[in-house]
Amino acid sequence: MLRTVLTALGVYKLYEKWLYHQVKDHKMPEHIAIILDGNRRWARSKGLPPWLGHEAGAKKLKEVLKWIFDLNIRIVTIYALSTENLNRDKVELEHLFRIAELYLKDFINSSILDKYEVHFKAIGKIDLLPEKIQKLLKELENKTRKYNKYYINLAIAYGGRSEIIEATKNIVKDVL
């Protein structure tokens, strides 16, 4: 709400700059983790379909990443889509993957990777994702392989439960 009011008054950018100057000279963390959660609830609370919440979250993430790099926070891990989320409604997943494809393409073509020298790494069970998404993730990794100033780890098709299950299966296999 504050953003809406300040934008209407034409002073939001001034407010952003003021906030930046309030924190820029303080010690920053080396690594920030962002869990993309609540987009669907936000959309439903506004009477919107879930994917509009996911789109709003993706748009905000793009803005937040720039803030993170401007503040010289070197590493960000984004927890985007758990393996449990892959069990969602087919229509919602199609929208999620469409949004992911759109933003991954946008990220590949944006100047932010080169400007900040960002190294991108996707972690998780990438093979569970649609082939288009897999290719875009690989393209991002290849494009940014040479950089080491900032790091983005994208945890996608990744989950604590699935990791525990996999580890247990491997232990059982080793014992038998």
C-alpha cells in the first residue's frame, strides 16, 4: 500500500534511494536465501488466479536481485519450486512453467548477468522439469560459467523430503 501511495505521489524512486542510503554503509550478509512462497495465497486473497500471483512474485524477484547486487551481497539462493510443488494442478503447473520460461529467457537476454558478473547455477532434480526449462537453465549456466563476482543458486525441483527419501534409498541399497 505504501508503494502505491508513494508511486501515485511520484516519490517512490526517492523513497527507494533513501532506503538504499540507509543500509548501504552497513555490514551486509555474504549470502541470502529467498523462499518464493505465498504468491498463490496473495493472488487468492485478491480474487485472482494463482498464476497471477506467481507472475507478480517473479517480477518482484527481478527487482530484489538488482537490490541485492547493488548492496554487494555476493550469493543468493532462490528456492523456487519444490518437488512437492510439482504435484500441483496441471493447469497451475503449465502457468508456472510458462512464467519460468518467460523470466529465464528474459534473464538470459538481460544485461544484468554481464553487468554484475553473475554466475548462475541450477540445483535440484532438473530432469523432472519440462525440456524447455532444462535447456534454458543449462543455457544460463553456460552463459555465466566465466563469472565469479556474484552467484545465483536456483533451487528448482528440489526438496528436503525428496533428499531424505533419496538418501534413505541409497543407504538401503548399500546395505542390501
